[in-house]
Amino acid sequence: MIRALAHRLAAIALAVLALAALAAGATTVAAQSSTHFHHLPATPHTVAYGYYSAAAKPVLRVASGDTVEVETLLTNTPRGLTRAGLPASEVQQSLINVVDSVKDRGPGGHILTGPIYVAGADSGDVLEVRILNIHFAIPYAYNGCSGFLRQNCGQPRTRIIQLDTTRMVASLGDGIVIPLHPFFGSMGDAPPRDSGRVSSNPPSIHGGNMDNKELVAGTTLYLPVWTPGALLEIGDGHAAQGDGEVDQTAIETSLVGDVQLIVRKDMHLTWPMAETPTDYITMGMDRDLTKATQICVQQMIDFLMRKKGLPRVEAYRLASVAANLHITELVDGNVGVHMMIPKSVLGEGKR
């Protein structure tokens, strides 16, 4: 109770500070003055199991500027966890309830909390998702095995991993210690209506299963809006992950996070991008790695042209000499690539 209250007070304080900063720039819709706090649990009535869709019914409606505490569930089942060795008594009751009760599933496999309708958001806008904090809902996680080189898999195919949330590390034995940097693997809004119901597995222009390890607390995600209300869904908690996510899973767990949702009428994007205290990040996704890379690099060039007023050739030159290209993930149908440019290169300090 005390911990939850502390997280809530911290989120409200951060939201107030963020709104004050935004007000100086007058960059959002009038509802930015809202500072309401909402709690969204993960229940059979508040999740979309395996899909994003413009036709999905919202489970929560908020104003631009509001903060939402979102509970999310890991991408597994009670049976899968106990088969891997987790005692049945440690399986979350909320996961049992969702898996037992939700029959409308697919075509993907992620349990996503939402959708959240953000008033004022409409096609052509951008939804700014400020990730205020993220904490663990359970003290354990798992890693499965499939992915990019699945011939390397063996037994146990799924491994339960205990989390030391005090020291923020996970031990794999033999002196191997993994620092924990929790983030939501999937954060996306509804795709264009003519896309129909799309799988939660491949990331695309709506964001979704991006598996971008830079989306930790303190990062801001910018999502193109394709339908009224945006219809944001969040899930697929990761305690830690390497770029590439080559065996198809990270250290997968259930997370709770506070996000502030702001409608941006002054921004127009065709692909998601993000901003950390130190870097700007562009993204590209496609079934083909070369195409995904081309999309990502072109997004960086276009961003630098807008941001600094550079001619195209100089923006391309700057991307080559100062930006860093990463393979985000290789395992979700569409592969992901992201490119990061330090704010210091652009003459900016920390946000």
C-alpha cells in the first residue's frame, strides 16, 4: 500500500512538472492542463489478447495530460510457467483469471492492457507517451527459446529467472549477473482502420511489439495516431534484454508503470520515434532487414532536416558521422531497427 502510494505521488509530481514545461511551449491540445491520475488493472475486461485494432472497445477514457498507472501481464500462461518449474502458488491470480476467461484472442499471443482512449487524439496527430516510472509486479521472470537461430535451443526450453529487485540484477549462475532495466516490449496504438485486427507480434507504423530496450522510465515515445482516441495498449514486460532479442524472448515479466499521455497537434510522424534524456531515436520495421534499416535511416535524415533546418545532404552526412544504428529485434515477423543521435551533437543538454 505504502509503495503504491509512493509511486502514485511520484507520478503525479512528475506529471505536474512535465505539464509546466509543456505549457511554456504551448505544444499540445488545450486538455494538457489535466493532471488526473487513473489506475488500470489487468483483468479479463481490460485486456486485448493478441491484437491491435481500430475497432477495439476502449476500457478507459482519459484526457490529454492525464497519467495512467497500467498493470501488465507477462506473455505466458500458468501452465507454461508451472511446466518450467514455477510453483503454482507463485502464479499471479490476475494471469490465471485472464487466461481462463478471455476467449477472444489472436492472431498474436501478447496480453495487452487497454485500449486507452485519449480525448482529442485523431488521425494525423501524435500521441506522446511519457514513461514516468516502471516497477516489477512479481519477483521472477522467464526466458524461452526459439527465435533467430532456434537450432541452438535445448532443454530446458523455458527457464525461470529470479529477480533481485533490491539490487536490480538477475543472476544466471556461473558469475553471470544481468543488470535490470525494465521496459514494456509492446506499446502501440490502433493501426489504420482498413488494417483490421492486426497481430500483436510484428511491430509496425502503430508501434506495438517494438522490443526496444531504450523505452525505459525517463524515455518519451512518440506514436503516430491513426484513429480517433489513439487506442493505446501496453504489455509484454521485460526486465532486461539485449539488442536483437535473438532467442525471441527477453527476461520476461509482469510490470506496472505510470505513463502520461499527451496529444500533440504540432507533430506529424509516419513511424514511431522516441526521446531519452540524452538521445533522439528513429525506428524502422519491415519483414526485410535491409528495408527496415532504410526506413529507420531515412526517418533520422528527415528528423535532422526538420530539427536543424539542414539540407538533405548535410542531414545524411550527420547521420553517418554521429548517429548510431542498432538492430532492435530480429524475431517478430517484422524486424526492427533503431538509430540514435546524441542531443549533445545537436547542441542540446539533458531534457
